[in-house]
Amino acid sequence: MQMQLLLPQHFSGICFWLHACSQKESLYLDRVRQMESARRSERFRVERDVLDELKLEEVTQRKSYADIHSSLSEQLKNALRCNIHYLKQSIVRRLPVLYWLPKYSVWDYGMPDLISGISVGIMHLPQGMAYALLASLPPVFGLYSSLYPALVYFFFGTSRHVSIGTFTVLSIMVGSVTERLAPDVDFQKVNGTNITAEVDVTARDSYRVQVAAATTVLGGLIQVLLGVVKFGFVGTYLSEPLVRAYTTAAAAHAVVAQLKYIFGVSPTRFSGPLSLVYTLKDVCSLLPNTHLPTLLVSVVTIVLLIAAKELNSFLSSKLPVPIPVELITIVAGTLISSYAHLNTNYTISVVGEIPSGLSSPSVPDVNLFGEVIGDAFALAIVGYAITISLGKTFALKHGYKVDSNQELVALGLSNTVGGFFQCFSVCSSMSRSLIQDTTGVKTQMAGVASSLIVLVTILKLGTLFQDLPKAVLSAVVFVNLKGMFKQYYDIITLWRSSKIDLVVWLVTWVSTLLLNLDLGLAASVTFAVFTVIFRTQLPTYSVLGNIPGTELYVDIEMHREARGIPGVTIFRSSATVYFANADLYLEALKEKSGLNISKMIIYKRRQEAKQKRRERRAERRAKRQAKRERRAQRAARQLSEFSVEEEGGCWRDTSIDRTVIVEDEQGGTERENGTVFVIPTTPRTPDGRWEYLKGGDPDCTSLGWMSELQDGDTTTLGSSSEDTLSQDLERMSLGSLGKWTWDIHSIILDLSTANFIDTVAIKTMKNIFQDFSEIDVDVYMAGCQASVVEQLEHGDFFSEKITKRRLFASVHDAVLHCLNHRGATTIPRYEPSMELHTSTKL
């Protein structure tokens, strides 16, 4: 190997090359910085006319509601129209399996679906038998409920990841129905004429199965009916805090229901409100009678399950498939019980006989529908809410769509068909659905694989679990509730995020605990709806101000840089205006605007009344003045008949000893509007004469008693009524004429938050326009949606006084109109164009 020496010239070349690279890099970075700076400083400028609703409709060519939505007759025609394409779409929509099954790839999807189905099927076995105990039914019916509904959902369901089967909450709800309608006291054996404490378990369980089947079928029919009429949104009324609180309280019911199996006692079963309290009290009173072998089995099973699940979670990243600890526990418990003869030696309660094979379908007792309709509706709503929430969660995660109405139909058919095979109500299970997701499920074919596992167990392996202790199944239920118990952390989270949601959570939890599951759900939903009404009835009212240099208007109290528009009040409510908050909206507007309309209207009317009285007095004075003018004219005519001679500035009557002076306001004589002053210098004497005086009070006397005037009396005649009234008007203030100059001349109602407006709110808006117009304050609306405008039209809101020119496309349009219409003399005038500065370039 030969090595080349690096000479100095080589080093200089390398340095030059490195320097050139660094310069290029710096130039590139400068270019990137300049582009980034230019991007950040992008702005756009829009110049347009101010748009009111009339101009906006002209510019946008807004369509009417009839143009967008077809009439009811047309909708019926479209619904009843049948052609090959529409029929094919309808069938595929109702049977989603026809859409994805022809595209199914065994090579791509077969193995993931098989592994996922086997894993979930193994979970179905212990959970099905354990949750049957929660429903107060024999364990085999839990296996039935894990088989038939999953097969039906395979054809009609749209979610690929949910696992349909038994679930804790629904099992507890079914158990409350079965024990209410089939209590133990109704099935006590009769020995002759004496009623013994022994219960006919066979007859009791048979009737409970009928009750559960009838409840399930009726609940399924309700779900199908709601899905057909596209009522899938009903599940949205169950908010996440409500559902989580409800399941948490249901977990408490499940724990109390399993205490009798864990401690080996037989408490009295209660139903109705406060049944949980009574049951817990009875269990506590029976604790001294605890069956120790049963308690030992329960404690050991719980400890082993918790340890195994924690180990499973720790190794989850290293294991392709989770360890089926529940199945292992059940198998181990069955083997130990069988070989140790726990039932005969220690009187530990076991599952008992499990019939092999499938039972034939039977029609449920329809006479029970009237007694279980309320429970069936609650089961339908809760089951659908849990299923659709899980389905949408997984659909969002994996990028496909779940049809809420079709999910309602699929779940309803699963329950309806399952009810004919003695199944109880089912829905999706969170734990099994998570297993399906983590094992890589691709399609609904995994449900078929899990059903096959359950089917084989029912047909061939069911009898092997006859010696399984019920305490082991109760321990499985108890440990599986750990996830629901963790939901108590929601209290801390909601305390920090939303106090109202926290109140909903607590009310739901308390009501479900105390009122039982059916009444608790009704009370919880009612309270949740009331919170929504309460929040819309008491929204946040704010006065908006402008952010300088923008067209943005924000709450003045919340933003320091917001500036109020002089003479303009911009009012906004955070909720839509409707009958429940219309009066509050009006009161808040009066408070925020600072105008006490009622008092101002009363004051204005008083001033108008005073002004009318002044005008009437002025009219009377004008009439008196006109009367005086006529008398002055008659006096002037009489003077022309006298023999007079001029002496100085006076006319002297030579026939009688008096002087009469007639002079108008301009100093001339014998004018129509002149003023006559007659003053006797020596009254009632021949030598007396009348002197000419300027000035005088026009209201001191009248011409009727001119001859009776004493020395110094003055009478003014011929003053114009119009001149006197003009002088009076000059002395009057603007307010005395009813022309009010408030600090506010315009009010803008920002209705951008309103998505509808009812007749009560329309009347309130009319009153707002009328009341403020009484005090010369203009009212405008801004940001109305097209649907709101159309509702205003149908509600006869617009008239000659209130036109669409009072509605503007945005708050900024309304502000510009106000400033140009009323604010030109008192506040800075804005040009009728808008300058918008944002981070988007047009």
C-alpha cells in the first residue's frame, strides 16, 4: 500500500473548498431567513364598499331555503323512488358486509384477523360467564350472549375494531331488571302449608331468562327503530363526563353485587332507589357469617389476577399477544376445584350444570314488554352510546368512517336476534376492543373467529367448567373493574378544566348510586340538558372594541388593546338568542349601553309635553299680538281722522289736548307691523298731552284699556308672532325640543354567534329597535347567518322602518356605516373601505 503525502498546496485547496462551502451555506441560510421573514410579514389589503344585507344578497346571489332544500313531497318521492343504482346503494348501506367482503384479501388480512379473533374469543369465555352473574343469570347465557350478537354484527356493523358481547354496565342493568321482576321470595319452595327459606333455583332462573330476553328484544327493537328514522345523534346527549361517571357508579353497583360471592353470604336483594345502600348495609350485617373458604379463594384469585395483569402490562411491548390471564385463572380454578372437591368438602358455590349444545330460539314473552319498556330504553341508549363512542375513536385512529345510524341498526339487530336465543343485552367492550386493536385486527372477520371459539366451548368444553367456583368469576369481574375505578381521577382533571363538567360528573355519579341505574341515567341526562340550558340562558355579554389597524373586534374588558368606537356600542352575546334568554338579552343590552331607556323615554315625553305647552302659550301670545295689531290698525285709522300738527317728533291733535305717536320698529310711520305707544302726560286734563316713548313690555297690557292708562304705563302693539317665537326658540336648549344628544348614537348587535332565532327573540329585537329609536339611537345588526336572516323574514321582522339596510355583513361594515352616517361631526371619519392586515396573502 502506498500513501500519498499531503503537501501545503493541498491543505490550501482544502481550506479554500471549505471556505466556499461555508459561504454557500451562509448564503443559503440568509435566503431561508429572508423567505421566512417575508412569509411572516405577508399581509393583504381589501378595498370594498360597505355591505349591508341588501347589497350582500345582490353580490352573493343568495339562494332561498326552498332552492336548497327540497319539499316534503319531493323527499317522499326520492325515498320511494326505486331504480337499480339506488337499490344497490340501499342494500350495501344496510348490509356493509357486501361492500368489504368481496374486497377481502386472505393474504393481507387473514392472519391478523385470526390472531385477533382467537385472542378476543379467549377473553369472551371468562367475561361471558362472569358477567352473566352480574345479570343474575346462569353462566351459560353469558356464553350465548358472546356468540349470536357478534355473528349478527359481522353482517351489519361498520366498525372494524369494536368487539360486541357482554359488558359490565349493561349486565348490571339487566340484573336490576331480572331481580326486580323475579326476586327470590317469589320462588321459595312450599312444604305442605309451610313456606321454607329454600329457593327453587331452576324456576327462578328460567323466569329471569325470560325477563332478560324480553328486555333485550325490546331494547333491540328500539335501537332499530331509532336507526331507521336516522336518530343516531341521540347518543350525543350522553356527554363523555356523564358516560364516565355513569360507568364509574355502575362499577360500584357491580362490586356490591359481587360481594355475596366473594364473602359467601346471602344478603337480601333490594331494588329501586337506595337499593345499593340497603344491599351494602345488609352485606355488612352478614360479615360475621362470612364463609372463610370462599373468601380465601376470592382473595387468592384477586391477588393472582392483579399480579398477572401488571406483569402483562409490563411485558406488553415484548409480547405479540397478551397473555390470557383470565382464561388461565378460570382453567386453573376449575382444575383445583374439581380435584380438591371444593364444593363437597368446603361447600364452596360452583357454577353447576352447563348444558352442552345450542338452545333452540323462542319468542320472548310480550306481556313483559310493558313492565320493562323503561329499562329497555335505558339499555338501548347506554349500549349505543358506549358502542358509538368506541367505534368513532378507533375509526378516527385508523382513518375510516363509522355510520352512526347504521351502527344503531346493527346493534339493535344484534340484541333483537340474540334475545330470541336467550341472550341478554350486549354492546362493545372496551377491554376486548383494545385487545383487537393491539393485535392488529383488519376487518369484522375477527368477530367470526372469536364466535367460533365461543361456539366450540359451548358445544364441547362447557361441561368442563361445571366445577368452576363462582368466587373465581366474581374475582374476574372485580379485577376487570380496575379501569373504571381509575376514572375517579376525572374529578381532579375536571376541577382544573371545567367546573360545570365536574358538577355533571358528580351529579351523575351520586344519582346513579342512589337512584339505581335506570332512574340515575334519566336524572343525569336531565341535569346535563339543564346545564346546557343554563349556560345558554346566562351567557357572557360583552361590549366589543376595535384592535387598532385591523377589522377585528374583541371584548373590551378582556383585551387591553381594544379601543371603543366613540358614539357606537357593539354588543355581543356568547349564545344564540331564543325564548329562554331573550329578556335577559334586552336587560344586558340596556346595562352595557348605559342607557336607561324607560326613564329616558319618560323624561323625553315630559320635555315634549312641556314643549307643546310652550308652543300653545306662544300660539296664544301670537293670537293676542294679532288682536293688538288689528286694534292698532283701527287706532291708526282713527288718528287719520284727527286734526293734527307735528311738534318735534310727535303728532299733536289740535282738536283735543293729547299727543299720539305711531312709529314702527324701523323708525318709520304707519307700517303694518308698527308699534304704537300712547302715554298721557297729564291724564284726564285738557292740557295733558301724550308723549312718545321707545321700548316697553309687550305683555304688560292690551289696547282695550288704553284710555285707562295712568302716568308711566306702556303698551306694545304690532309685534310679530313669528319673531317672538324665533326668539323663544333661540333661548331654548336642544334638549327642551326633544332632540337628545346622548354619548351613544348607534348600537350594533353582533349576532354572529346565533344559529337560529325564534319568534320570541324576533319580538325582542323589534322592541329593541323601537325603544332605542324613541331616544334617537340607531340600532343595527351584524354577522347574521343566512338561516337567521330567513327566519327574520318569516317572522315579519322587516318593515318600512326596519329594513335589510339595518343588517350588515360584518361588525366592521356596520361600524363604518355608523361613523359615516352619524359620527362625522363628533368623531373621526372613516373611509368606507377596509384595510385588513393578516398573515394570509391574497
